[in-house]
Amino acid sequence: MSLIHLSFYSAFTLSSLGLAFHRTHLISALLCLESIILSIYIGLSLWPVQNQATSFTLLPVLILAFSACEAGTGLAILVASTRTHGSDHLHNLNLLQC
Amino acid sequence: FILMLSLTLGTMITITSNHWVTAWAGLEINTLAVIPLISKSHHPRAIEAATKYFLTQATASALMLFSSMTNAWSSGQWDITQLTNPPSCLLLTAAIAIKLGLTPFHFWFPEVLQGSSLTTALLLSTAMKFPPTTILLLTSHSLNPTLLSTMAIMSIALGGWMGLNQTQTRKILAFSSISHLGWMTIIITYNPKLTLLTFYLYSLMTTSIFLSMNSTNTLKLSTLMTSWTKAPMLNTTLMLTLLSLAGLPPLTGFLPKWLIIQELTKQEMTTTATTISMLSLLGLFFYLRLTYCSTITLPPNSSNKMKQWSIKKPVNTLTPTL
């Protein structure tokens, strides 16, 4: 089973690297965030399958519900920043310099 | 007011949780409830602050969920107090450091506080720090003390150094928050009750400072210089509270620092104790500058913002004397 575990770790690491190194658009950061949550969701869905314990099948659904709310909030923030800043380029977000 | 209710709900869910997913859910509810509060004024700075806050907190929540998942794979259970997998502990420490604003993950905090209104900034720096600290407290016996102490010392250093060149009061309070978090984190593996004590006293003092500044609407140092004309009594209590935040002896703020240094010397970490005491002198400089600007000197300054205040101050003149 460690091949599956390795694939989840690598999916998570790739997505988090994509989130850390986003360069021009805010949308790419949001996409990477979504892929992080997706990899966690798929990983968690395998847990009751491996252990044959059906009481854990509620967990991925809960996580999906909360992450959907968060994705919606992220998109709303994207729209708001496009309204105030003109585009979603990251080098426009420099109004609050130290 | 529904957002305050959801904030309370989220905090309660996280505090009373013993399963990782409930803790994560409470933190998500908190994040989602605070984002509209930050971006309420539709000013570009507020929206930018909301963006930065959202991105950092969302990554921290996802990291925490991932660390709990790997821990569950390796140990078979989802209990918060039993973190057995070392990489999970490391990831969890990093996730909570991002959420709290410890160094090296502190970069979002001054800008987010600068972009939000004073009351929202108060909420961000006291109430939103409470659930991650409870998670740290619950897992403190299995976390790496060296990593936590390193992050704490760096936080105190950075909070002091970067606060030296600031003129905006919200940024100054952000850096003071970072250094106080460093003080809280350094003792968490040895005596978690001191962490709680530091947190309570810090939130009390910060609340009174933020509310005093909200009454006189001082967002910059130059406004602070003319605030003595508006409410003289509030100004003197503001000075006392600022000195208490700095940790001067007869005031309450000295108590957590004293107890922390005592506990550290009991654990044979005297160089750490000396280092953090020296570094909090940097913070003392900008607290003294704030008191100097507000109360000690009464110069005729050019920017004279005569703004009307809201009538919240009578409650607050008593809290700094605690």
C-alpha cells in the first residue's frame, strides 16, 4: 500500500509547491489550494476501504463540504480584488507595504 | 450579528474537540467568518488584507489536515493528544505557526492588521489566536521543543526589530503581537499553564489598547501626539497599558515574563532566558516611543486631527489598572 501513500504525498507536495510558487495570477493559487484539498479528500476516502470500517465514511463528506465553502470564499475574494485592483496580478497587491 | 456568532461557534468547536476533523472544522468556520469582517469596508487595502489572510489561513488548515491524515495512516487513530508520527508533528507545528504568525511565517500579519479596521484587528490578534493555541496546548507533549524554541526566539527578535521603524499603530501592535506569541511559545513544552496565562494577560492588555485607539481614532503616530486634547484620562491609562505590554515591573505585564524566565531557568535554559530578555528590550524601545508620543511630551504638532470619538471609553479606563 505504500505506492498509494507515496502518490498522495507527492500529489500534496506538488500542489503545495504550486501554491508557494505562484507568480502572476491569484487564480493559480486558488487552484493549487483546491488540488491540495482534493488530494486529502481522495486519501481520506481510501481509509474506510482499507480498514473495512464503515463508520469513517462520513469524514470525506464533511471535509468536502467545508472545502467547498472555502473555495467559494476564495472566488469571492478573487472577484473583490479584481473589482478594486483591476486585475488579479499578484504584483498589484502592494498597497500595504511595510 | 451572525458573524460574531459563527466566530464563537468555531472557537467553541475547536476548543472542545478531540478529533482532528472537528478541530479543523472549527478553524475553517473561524476563517470563513472573519473574512467578511476584514473586507467589510470595500477599501482596496481591506480587500488585499482579506486576500492575504485567506491564502495563509487556508494553506495552514490544509497542512493541518494533511498532517492529521498521515498520523492516522501510521497510527490508526484520530485523537488529538496522541500524535505519534514525527513528520506529522513537524507539519502540524508548521501549520500552527502559519496560523498564529510565528516567525518564519509572520509576513502576512502586519499587512493584514494594517488593512483592517481597528476593531477587526483586535479580533484578529486576540480571538483568532485562541483556537490554534489550544491545539498547541493539547499536542505540546509530542512536539519538538528545539523547533518551537527556535521559532519563539526568532519571533521575539523579529517582532522587536521590525517594529522599530513603524509609524502606523496597527503595524506596531502587529509586531508586538508577534513577539508576545514568541514569549507564549517558548514555554509551551515545559509549563503550558504559563502559556495560557500569558495569552489571557496579553489579550486583556491588547484589547484595552485597541479600544483606546479606536476611541481616539489614532492610526498613526502623529495622531497619537494630539490625542491628549480629546480625552486626557484615556491618554494616561493608554500610557500605563503600553508600559504594561512592554513588561515593566510594577504593572501586570511583568508577571508572565517573570514566571516564564523562572520556569526557563528551572529547565537549565539560562542562555535562552537571557536572550529573550535582551530581545524584548527592542520592543521596549517602540513602546516607550509610543508613550513618549502620547503622554510624556505635549508638543505642538502640525497634523491636528480633531475627530469626534465614539462613547466607548468609560469602560476602558479601568482595564489597564488590572
